[in-house]
Amino acid sequence: MTDASMTPAPATPKKSSLSVLDSRTRKRNAAETRFRMYGVAAIAVGLLFLVFLFASILRSGIPAFTQTVMDIEFVLTQEQFEEAESKMLKTGEYQKIFVNALQSQLEESGLEAAFDNNAIERIVGKPGGTIRSYFLENPDRVGTPVSFELAASSRVDGYFNGRVTRENIVDSRFLMASDLDLVDALEEAGIIHGAFNWNFITGTDSGVDNPGGAGLGASVIGSFFMMLVVLFLSLPIGVAASIYLEEFAPKNRWTDLIEVNISNLAAVPSIVFGILGLAVFIQFAGLPQSAPLVGGLVLTLMTLPTIIISTRASLAAVPPSIRDAALGVGASKMQSVFHHVLPLAMPGILTGTIIGLAQALGETAPLLLIGMVGFVAREYPEGFLSGFTDANSAMPAQIYTWASRADPGFYEKAWGGIIILLLFLITMNAIAVVLRRRFERRW
């Protein structure tokens, strides 16, 4: 007889506790912690590069917003005015008067510095023409004290900004090492100093030998007129095409082909649109070259795919129940789309449109192909309508032109133009965020 009590009982499996982590759970939690650390490290690296980028842009572009100017006040007597106007070289005579007045002002400050007319031309150019034009336009100021603020040359401006030093300066027709002694004396006397460069924001492009007189104002106007063309063409066309494709078009091979082509057009390089604009709008249609109207048409073609894709995504994001409810109470298909679906999709439509405009604002390659280069932006348009047809440039093309010039002064202008362009882009994206919050609807 076998004693069953002597048979060992089978071992019961050990139950895991919720308060005690097993090895597999610990490994899974460690992997999740590492993944979070990788994500934080990636974000930190991205932010570091972003801060480095903005610091580099600000460090290189801030000098473009300052300018070295020379302030001098003197009295032009009636005898000097009549004598200068009787000479053959009138501006040269006014130049001599300016040099004598500068010498007198230095002596009144107790400073002595030997200089001649050539040194003045290297430091501040030829102000004789400016002085003569002023007194011809204001003859009543003859015999009264008049103060002139004259922009210094780019080399002198670079000396104040630290770009030009006594160690790296090379004697040339633009500036000589001996001229820096005169510049130091003028600074000590308070005659030459730094000031905010309003001309950079409101002025126009200048010649290759005058980076100090170069401004971005005309190019900003050109970009403004181009954006008007893009906005008033791409927004209605893009939204109308999106509504038809998403809400009304039958699903067949033709609409599939159109959708594939729209997606492909969004990935086409911008320079291809520039070649298309050159061939169609300028060579075939005969529209004026370098005009913001042509630039706006080219950028419209490039922006339409982006607006159509974003608008269709916004329309598709509206729940089908909205459409069904509208149709259920007796609304027509068009009424359900325009009265119910479209208002709910408006935040995404506006966001996509503004982002597309911001992308078009920063394009350079298509504008270069249609001739909107920087050196054509030498004057403002005469009126609103002429702003669309007169030759002009755009901010990206102007920046590219400055960066390609040899003078380091234009290189600073290019960095300053990048700052203004970034401000425009940041503003447009901020408007997109505000509009999205303003028109956002929840369901």
C-alpha cells in the first residue's frame, strides 16, 4: 500500500507582484527612458544650431543698420556762392569750401591733422555736388549756418565696425593708412560718428563702388507687389480647385491623374518655374521683363500646388457628419460645402496660403531667370499701377546680388537684408498662427 501522503506535492508557480518589477519590465522601462533622452538630446542639438544660426546672422547683419556719418556746419556767404557759380568746375569749388570749413572746425576743436582734397574724397566722397544742390534748392539759406550729415565711405565704415584695421589695411584709391589718423581726429572732435542707417531700409541699390549708399527699400516694394499678385491669383484659384476636387469631382482616372500631377508639381524645383515663366510670360506673351507682375505670375504657378494640397487636407479633415447633417435638413450640396464645410476648414486654408506666400517670398532662382536682379532696383515706381509693370527687384534677388559683389561692405548689406527678410517671414507665420486661432472651430 502506497502512502499518498509521502508523495511530494507539485511546486506552485511564484506569482509576480504589481509592486515588484520583473526583469522584462525593467528593460522595457529603461528602453523608454533612453528613447526620451535621445529625443531631448535631438531637440537640444536642433535648438543649439538654431541659436548659432541666429547669432551668426545678427552678428554679421547688425552693422548694415548702422552708418558712419560726418556732421559739419558752416556758413556759405553770398560772395562764395556767386564765385562758385561763376567757375567752370562748380562742384569742385564747393568741395574746396567744404574742405576749408572742415579744417576750421578741427582747429576750433584744438586738433591738428594734415589732409588734402584727395583724403576727403577717400573718407566722405565728393560732397561738393550735394552742397551745391542744397543751396540751389534753398537760396534763402545762403549766409546762414547750415549743417550737413554726409555718409562716410564703406572703408571708413568698416574701420568703425572693426572690419578694417591698421594691421590689415592696404593703401588703395579707396583708403590709405594715413587717412586713419584724420579719421581718428575727426572722431575725437565729434565730427564723425555712427548713426542709424535709415537709407538701408528706405533707399535703393547703388553702384558697385558705393556699398554705403545701398538700400533695400525698392526691393521691398517689388516684393510687396509680387505678393499682391500671388495672393489675388493663387488664393481663389487654389481654393476653387481644391473644393471641386475634394467635394464635387467624380473619382475616376482623370481626377487621379490630376491629383498625381499636383503632388508632383509641389516637388518641382523652383528654377523650372523660372524657365517656364521666361518662355511663356516674357518670350511668348511679351510681358515686360523684370516686372513684379511677371514675378508674381511665376510665383503663383509655384505656390498653387502648396495651396491646393493644404486646402484639400483641411476640407478632408471636416467630419462627414457635418455634410450629412446639412444634407439631412434639406441643404443642397453647394450649400453644405460653402455654408458648413468651408467655414470649418478656413483655419487650415489660411494657414496653408500664408505659408505658401512665405515660401514664395524667399524664392530667388525663378526671379533671377526673369531678370529681377538687384541692380535694376535703382528707383521707386512712380505709381501704384506702374509698380506692377516697372522694372524692379525683390528682396531675395537683391540679397543675392549684394552677396556676389566683391566689396565686403555689400556682404554686410546682404546679411542685413537677410534679417529684414526673416522678419517678414516670421511676421507672416505669426499671422498664420493668429488667424488659425481666430477661426478655429471645435466639434
